[in-house]
Amino acid sequence: MGRRVMARVVAASLLAGGCQAVVPSPEDGGRRAVPSPVSPAPPLAPVPPVSPVSPGASPAPQLTPQLTPRQFAARGRFTVNEGTVSRSQGGFQADGVNESAVLVSGPGRLALTNPQIDKAGNSASNSESGFFGVNAAVLAQSGGSVEISGGSVTTDGAGANGLFAYGESSTVSMTGGTIETSADYSHGASAADRGRTTLARVKVTTSGIHSAAVLAARGGGEVTVIGGELATSGRLSAGAYSMGSVTCVGARLEAEQGEGLVVDGASSLSAKDCVVRGTVGARMFRLGGRRQGPSVLTLEGGRLMAEKGDTFQVKGTTGLITVRRGVRVRNDGRLLHVTRLARAALTVEGSALDGDIMTDETSSATVELRGGARLTGRISRAAALALDASSRWTVTDGSVVGALTGAQITGGAVENVIGNGHVVRYDPRLPANRALGGRSYALAKGGRLLPGR
């Protein structure tokens, strides 16, 4: 608390001196930061933020319209717009509306070592802060580049992201150190419109609502996470949220009141050797206005834990899910839940997954098991199942499948479906079931495979 109060005092004194711009200086490789004669912009009345990402809830009222082109230009207390500048052990603060503590525009480059970066104050428009990075603590735009080694980034204003890369060729990277955001609609690290943000061994915490630890925002933002710990405690705050491309390797992501992973619209998210925990493991959907196309999720190794819901949830979109190399899951009973005119394709390679496969009457699902995969659970509403010779389905309750392909039949018994005394029905009318011939078969360890729906 003391540090944030001091940050406001320092920021107030900086406001009195105006913004900073970069001008030539022999002592700093030809560039140094000096006070600019530009007076601070008059304060803007904060507007309650509107979230650009609202999984699981009705959209908030549009109190501030989304305007194209953007309504507010980015401003910064410490700015670099050309050349290369390096700083070590410095403090950077801002508390103005729509004002970043650090702003780098192309072709400028900034390298910071062990900085203390503090951002207070709300954004005037959460559409602007969520899509363009306005009001972020650190913002790179128009091809600018920021590299941070160690240190801390802290924000406590609504719509105040920690790190943000906006626009093609804009990059922000942080190695080591911490990022903490405490107000609503404030993501830890973000990228939008083909900007790229990279975290390596960084600890990220957010506590506001709609505040994902990392967010690849609209326009093909790219976020990469290597190692580190990402945690959210606010409602509807995912561990990782993708409207573009998110890649996580060897990281731990925990969302106390949100999804572990979210893929929104025609976007992708991959997690390799990660431990992910959320109320729902992974949610795939398309919020209104997002790009149409499949949502792609790839898991390799690691764990995916759903504390209060489904491991995989697909709503109103096409979800393509690949699980390989020993992924372990935990859920409240449903492995895959497909609803609201959605389609899902789950491919499992070399992993053993527990939970039911469920669809509503408007949706469909296909599950493919290969490479020694194991599925334990119930299948309802005629989802399709394909197995190779090395894979097994263990049935836990009466089930109905649509197409059933790859059944290993010997002497009138199906060897790779473990019935445990339950009945499984298949649709004999489907061309994919022609090999079953409309007949009945015994299942391993009891139970029957019967034609009919």
C-alpha cells in the first residue's frame, strides 16, 4: 500500500513536469529522456468499463461505444519513439486517465532491467484499453519493442493491463519478475492486432473481474508463456484467453472463479506440459462479432483440472480438440459437453481420460481414440466414436453412439469396448456402421452392443 501511495505522489509530480520524449544525447548512445514541453491532456471523466471478453455472462451494457478508428490516442509518462534506450533499476509511474507509465512506439526500442513500474487510474473506455492497450502500464505500439528483465509491473486501475503489444511488429517481452493487476478488466499481459507478447518465468496475478492472466486479443494477437505461474481470483477471469493465438509451455495456470483456458471464435490455444486448473477446464465458444471459424485447442502432457464443471465445454462454435502424450484430467463427471448448435471433434492420443461425452439436441460430437488412448465414461445422444486397435473405451453407464468404427470383433464379441454389464446402442442406418451388419454383440466384461437408438 505504501508503495502505491508513493507512486501516486511521484506520478503527480511528473504530471506537473509534463510527458517525456526521447531526444539525442551522446551520454546515452545518442538518445536520452528529457521533459517535453507538451502539457498533460485535460482529465477525462472515467466511464465504467465495458469488457471486450465476457465468458459465461451477459454482455455488460455498452456505456462507451466502440469506435473505429480509435477514439483515444495512447499517452505515456516515459516515452520512446525512435532509437534504442536502456534503463536499469528505475521507477516508472503514471496515474492519469488513459496514460501508460511506459509507452514505446516504432521504431523505438526500450530495454529495462529490474524496473519498478506502477500504473494507477482507470481507463476512459474499456474497449480502448482492451483492444488497443490504452491505459496499460507498459504499451508497445506501431512496431515498438520493449524488453524487460526482472522487476515488477503493478496496476490498480480499471482497464489497466500490465503489458500490452498492439499492432504488427510490436513486441513486449518479460523475463523473470512479477505482474500484478488488482482492478476489473485488467489483464496481466495482452497482445492485439498481430502484436506479440512473451513471458518467461514470470509470476502473474490478477484479482479483478474479467481479468485474464494472459489475453490474445482481437486482430490476431499472439501471446507466448514459458514457465512461470499465472493465477486469477476474480469472477470470469480465465487463466489464458485467446481471440488470437496463445502458446503455453511448462507453466502453471490457476483460475479461482473462471475457466482455466478459453478459446473465443476462430482462434487457437496450445498448452504443453502445463498444469491448468479452473472452474471449467477449457471453454470454446464464439462471442458475438468474433471471427467465424473453428476454435482450436491442443494439449500435450500436463494436467487439466475442472473443479466445478466440464473438462471441455463447446458452445455455439466448432471446437477442434487434440489431447496427446499422457494428459491427465479431472472433472465433475463430464469430459466433453457440447451445446447450442455446436460441433466438437475430440482426438485423444496416448492419454487416459475419464468423464462422460454429452451433447444437446442441437449439437454433435466425434471422439477418436488412437495410440493406446483410454476413455472411461458414458456417451449420450449418439456422439460418434472411432477407435484404433490399441485403444479402449470403458463404459460406465448405458450409452448411445452414432457411428462406431474400429470395433475389434472376435467370435461375436467386441474386445476393445469394456461393457461392465452395460448396454451400448448404435445406429444401424449409418453407412459408417455397415460393418456391424445390424447385429448384436457381446462386450468385454459383460454388457451388449445392440442396434437401435
